Amino acid sequence: MIVAYIDTYRDRFGVEPICSVLSEHGVTIAPSTYYARRACPVTEAELDEAYLVNALVALHRANWGVYGVRKLHHAARRAGLQVGRDQVGRLMGVAGLVGAVRGRHRTRTTRRSAEAPRHPDLVRRGWHTPAAPDELWVADFSYVWTLSGFVYVALVVDVFSRRILGWRVTTSKETFLVTDALRQAIDVRHRGGARWERGKLVHHSDAGSQYTSVAFTAELLEAGIAGSIGTVGDALDNALCESTIGLFKTEAINDGGPTWKHRAQVEWQVARWVHWYNHARLHSSIENLPPMEFEHRHRQAVTATTIPEVA
């Protein structure tokens, strides 16, 4: 503490000279402030609150500066901080912390056709129906403006755990953008040992031409995945993945940071954000846990409740 430092050297140098030197080096304190603090010393409760504010600031920064009161409260409790939600709100105000606010606009990147052959809607907005991973995946893509032109980001999300399984960044919105994201999702699951019966895993998307293409349909067939496409022109036909895209745009792209120069910059940002999203970001829809932890708990629960075969 500055007051303790001045106390240590005041008899040798004097209060005014010490304050003057400290102020020259960026630690601004007036002699009157020092004497006022000496007259009313900092209490233990004030010190505890100061340390708590510092801890909340560190947590907020570690989570991309996007958490509001509710999520920061959950993060603080997970970190072992004994703090209430209202207290978190008050201390966020003290520290000037605010959560990210999603934009209200939506730009459509897919070209839809009511006449194009497409898969039936097997989901019908049943986002809460999956009881395990790899029962329902959703997919979508969006654009990011850079100084070198538009780039496109495609995502594949497991609805049960909200885990992003596949992603791809390209300068074109041709079909390979979405097929590459699908291939990555399949590879991630296969490397983790997951398998599914043909047709038991559903891949749901909107009616964009990329998802109705022959090439993409062939990828689904080869992987044994059932295709599902929402109603043309329905704003809610793929709401869950569009929500994830919205989070990505708010938290990683439109965050007030630097202007994106080219595809490589965006790709690095997507990689960083997806890793944080899967391993650390808390999701209210999955018990305020990160997707990877939620999947791990599910596997443990399934293993614990499995009845061993009798020899």
C-alpha cells in the first residue's frame, strides 16, 4: 500500500517530497490524501472488497470480457469466490465491467430455393429432444468483413452439449465451406471413439444452396448421417445454430477490437474463440457448464448407471 510505503520513509525524506516523486512516476497521491487516509485507515472489509474486485476483473478478462452479472457470478462461484449475485453486480459497477450485448440485426448469407430438392425437417424446432451427444447436429455459416474482402465462417454444433465440433473459414461461400466443417466434426467424433448407427444422427441446417447441394448430401450419406432442413423463409428454422453464430459475432468479431485485415487473422480468432467456447464458456442451457465438461459428466453418468452383464 502507498500509505504504508510513505510511513516507512517519511522520517527520512518527508511526506511532501515522497508524494512529489511518486506522482512523477505515475503513482499520483497528494500529501492531503495521505494524511486523510492516515486519519481513516483502510478497514479489513475494504481490503477484502478490493481484492474481490480485482479477482472479478481477472475473471472477466479471462472470459473475453463478455460476461454479464449472471455468468460472472457463476464463474466466480466456480473459482471458489464466496460472493452473491447482487454483490457481483455492485462490484462490476465499481470496476466498470459490462457484459457483451448482441446486435439486433441479422444478415442472410445463404441462397434459398423453395424448388430445390432437400431433406425433410426432422427436427421441427425440437432443440431439447437430444438425450445424448451425436443425436442432433446443427450447422450454419456467416460472413466477416476484412480489409481484404469478405470471409465466411461455418460452424457445426452438437445440440445436446452445445459443443462446436467443426468449423471452417474461407474466402468463398461455395459448398466446400460447409462440407469441410462437416468433415471436421465427423473426424473430431471419430477420433474420440464415437460411432453412430446409420440414420440415428441428424444433421439440421437451413435451406441454403450449400446444404441442398449434391456434394453435401453425398457427404452425409457416406457418414451415415440423416439430413434435415428447415422450412424455407422461416426465421426460426435453424435458430439454435444461428444463436451460436450470433455469440461468435458478438464475442469474437464485433467486440470493439482491431479491424480484421485478412482471412488468416479471422481464422486465428475463430480457433481461439472455439477453444474457449468449448472448454471454458459457461452455458445456461447445460447447467452453466462448458460443453466439454458437460459431455464428460454425461459420459461418467452413463458409465456409472450401466448394468454389467452377468457372466
